[in-house]
Amino acid sequence: MLTDNYTEKLIGMKDAILLNVENIQDTMIIELKMEKRIHECPRCKAHTSKVHDYRIQYVKDVPSFNQKVVLKIHKRRHVCPACGKKFYEHIPLVPKYQRTTQRIWAFVIDELSKVQSMKEIGIRANISAATVARILDHMRYSCDSLPEVISIDEFKGNADGEKFQCILTNPSKRTVIDILPKRSVDSLCAYFAGFQLNNRKQVKYVVMDMSAVFKSMAESCFPNAKIVADKFHVQRLVTWAFEDMRKSVQKEFHKQRRRYFKRSRWLMLKDPEKLTEEQFEQLSHMLELSKPLAQAYYLLHEFRKFIHSPDVHTAKKRLSDWYMHVGTTDSKEFERFYKCVDTFSKWESEILNAFESGLSNGYTEGCNNKIKVIKRNAYGIRNFKRLRKRILHVTAY
């Protein structure tokens, strides 16, 4: 037991000699020095242990025992007898020109993987938020090749003067590939042009919402890829059309019934098979008050049957039938549904590709939610490079 070097285990530095430990308020000051060793001259490579003078260096370390920790190191400055070069001895855990230990860097890098602000990390590590940002700046993330399946979506980043940025993911492996600074066609094409043509030809699927910008980019950059329209964004258009119908209908009711419709809207959006008898009766009374609303309700849930089609052939038939059902209506109130038909007709092959491939933007949308939390905790990140690195670091864990 007497041979165990507890100082080395506690401090984490071999050959360290503990001189004193002092507690000042919430800070623990550990005074130490290194055992005298032979050093190599950085200029002429001669070996020497001759000491020219000493200096005291204060180095911040990771908090321990619920206290801030500062290492007070008695540091030797050696002199080379061969060439006269003066240099300081090497201190393990303390990088050159730094006033923090390597443990601080490891601690900060680990904390940056969690959704919290740099200021909070700095307080816990006993360093400034600017130092945390500089540690983040030293991190490197790059994308050398593209997978067979990629998903692209935009998010509101407000970084470097651009309102929207793009996220690129691999939905099959559930990983984030990269964060792009702009969403314009030119910017996206320029980015993907940086990859080899053979690599871009290997991309089989590009998953997106029904964005003309993303579609134009995919057709230009990925000649062999099939474009997949995300089911959620497709269904959302029909849900919005139904909601517009409900709002226009309930405006004609008196105040009390209007409030009732607004508060009971979830009954119309809920799967009919999951309604209780009481809820189904309540829904029936609501639909009896307006024939257009009942028709819109039918169109909404018929479209949901299409979304849940088991295969592409069933989906194609159900979508064609839905077009026919919308065509049987003849009223300005259904104008939003007519627009849906026009949009789906233009994107029909991309929509049906979702049933063939089974791919969606679900993982990408989940990453977008996490990005919102990162921004909210940081009160916004204006520097795009830091925003990109923070997102890639958080989503990597």
C-alpha cells in the first residue's frame, strides 16, 4: 500500500510532487512541481538538466469535489550548455501556450455533445464562454463521400446573414452527413459538385419535401437517383385543406357553436377506427351541420387510407380514386383540395416512390427539432461554422 502513488492517480500526472493544497472560497489550489528530469534542447537536440530559473504557472483544471480546481505549478526553465537556448520543461496535461489542462478540453468536448449553451459549459468548467467557443473551433467535421440514400431539408438557422440553412442526412443509417449554409440551387449544386461523379452516380434515392429547389438540384446532381417525396409533407397539404374548410364553415356559426367546433377539431382529425361510440356520435352531429364539411372529412380520411397503402400498386389505385372523389365536388370551398390534386399530379411519381422505397424524412425532421433546441439554449448562433460544428457534434452522439 505504501508504494501506491496516490498523488499521480489523483492529479493524473506522472512524476508530480505535491507541495500544498489550499482551499480559497470555492476554489481548490493544488501546488506542485515535477521531478527534475533530463530534457532535450529544442534547438540543437543536446540533453541537459541545468536549471536557469523558475516561474509559477497557474493552470485551470476540471472541477473536482464540487470545487473549482487550479494547479499552481512551479515550472523550471532550463538552459542548454551547448547553444545557450533557454526553454521550459514539459508539463504533462498542459498543452503549449495554454492555461488549461487537456482534461478541460476533453470535458468541454464531452459537454458540447449535450444540448446546452456554451455559457453554461464555461461556468461548469471554470472558463469563459469564448474559450469554449475556441475549443469548438478546433473541432473538425468533413464529408468525403455520399451514401446511397440521402435526405435533405431546410431549417431556419439565421446564420451568416442567411435565414435558412440545409441539413443533409442518411435516413437509412440515421446519421447527419453535413450542414449546408444556403438552400439555393446554385449553392447546393456547387456543394455536390465537390464530390466525384462516380460517387454521385451511386446515390439511389434522394428524400425531400415537395420543394422545386431540391428537385431541380437532385435532377442535376444525381442522374441515377430516384426522388422520394416525404409522406408527411404530402399528407400535411390535405390536412391543411381540410382545416381551411373547417374554419370557413365554423365562421358561419354563432359564437358558442364556433368555439365548440374549434375545441372539438381533434375529433375530425382522429382516426375514425379509434373513436369511441360517444365520440363517433358527437362527430356525426358535427358533420350533419354542414354537407361541405362532411365531404371534406371524407376526402381527408380517404387520403389517409392512401398514405397507409401496403404497396405501390395499391397506393397508385387509391390515389387515382382520390382524384376522382375530389373531382365530384363542385364548389369554391374545395379550391384548396383542387390545388392538392394539381400538386400531387406533378409529383405523382416521386410520391409513389415513397411506397416503393419505404423511405421518409422522419429522422431529418427529428434532427430539425434538436436544432431548434440547440438554438433556443444558445439564444441563436450567428456564426455558421460554429452552428454547423455544434449540430454535427450533438447529433453524432
